[in-house]
Amino acid sequence: MVTTDRDRAADELVARTHAEDASFVRREAPLGAVACSYLDALIERDRRRAVRAIREALDAGAPIKDIYVHVLQPCQYELGRRWQLRQLSVAGEHYCTAVTQMILGQLYPLVVSADRAGRRLVATAVDGNLHEIGARFVADFFEMAGWDTFYLGASTPAEHVIQEVVQRKADVLAVSAALSDQLSSVRQVITAARGDDRCRGVVVLVGGQPFRVVDDLWRQLGADGSAPSAEGAVRAAEQLLAARSA
């Protein structure tokens, strides 16, 4: 895959950004105390305490969406920031993410909406992206909105992504990249989708850290849109589909 000047510029900007940002977990934020407790438990490798923090928040009446938006998501961002600053080892980041993935599995029965939207989503992390949790967040938020979702997990080759989009008759394809060196894989998936007549009309959304720090990067790669959060991805998809049917 050829790397373009725009890709290299994006690489440089992403490399300079994010590590120096302030912490994503703040006690004064909504559910901030829960997020702080959860993050502390992860950093201290205390899985039971991490699970207890989430369960207690749910028992206290916290909506499932708020757990995702104000606890799990900012904690994952913070883990990534600390990894980039070398305050957290690769093994440590993997442990913390594994705990969050386990919790997502426990929460899934609360995610599925009884009201169906009649829409279908395929969500995946691109080939080379082992940080699949962002795509999992996106799939779960579409489930909450009543979509039928097909979550493919980590590092899925482009040809297999397109095969799933066609077989599942997806309305939207959501693609996640965690690092700038995965942008060529994002471009490959988008190019494959655009070049396949069977994917005509499929909305392609992209997300992940590179797209949060580089304006209009999604447009440069040929996607239909992007969103800074899983919840925003649902709104973006619905707006794009509505515009196409107008």
C-alpha cells in the first residue's frame, strides 16, 4: 500500500498530539468518581474492584449509556494516553483492556434494545489494529439504538470485511483505526467498498484516535463521515442515511 503525503502529514500530527493532553478521567465530570475508582482499580490490577465499581454504579441507577460514555470510554482513552507517555506498559494496557472487554460482555444483555430500527451495521477494527474496543463500543451503541449489528473484532482483512458487508446487507460499515500507521488499511477497506457494486449505498464511517486529532482526515480517505464518540457515530449514520433517502 502506497503512503501518500497526506498520510505522512497525518502520521506526524497524530504522533505529536494526544500524549501531552490532560487526563481524560476527571472527578468533577459526570460519574467522575466512578471513573476514577474504576481507573485506579485497573491500574492496580484489581479486577474484582473494577467490576464492583461498575456494578455499584448500575445498582445506584446509572444508565447503561452513561457507564459507557462517562466511565468506560474515558478510562480507555486515559489508558492509551498513559501508554503513549510510557507510564503504562504494553502488558499493563492489555490487562486493563481485557478487564473492560470482560465487563462489556457482562453488560451486553442490558445493551440490546427491544425496539428494532430495521438497520444493519458491520463494525470492525482494520487489518493491523489489535485495539478493537473502540469498534466494540460503536457496535454496542448501535445495538442500543435498535440496529442489528455484526461486530468483527480486531485486525480484519479488507476482503473479509467487504464479504460481511455484502452478506449481512449492511446499511453502514464502521471502521476503526487506533494508530496512524493503520491509515493505509483504512484506505484499503474504503477503496474496496467503493469499488464493489454490491456495496453501493453503504455508508462508511471511520473512527479512532487519528480521526479525532486530524480535521477532515475521514474525507481525505474517502469515507462518508466520522464521529468523536460511539454515540456520535449513531447520530452521524442516521443523518447520512436520512439525507440519502430524502
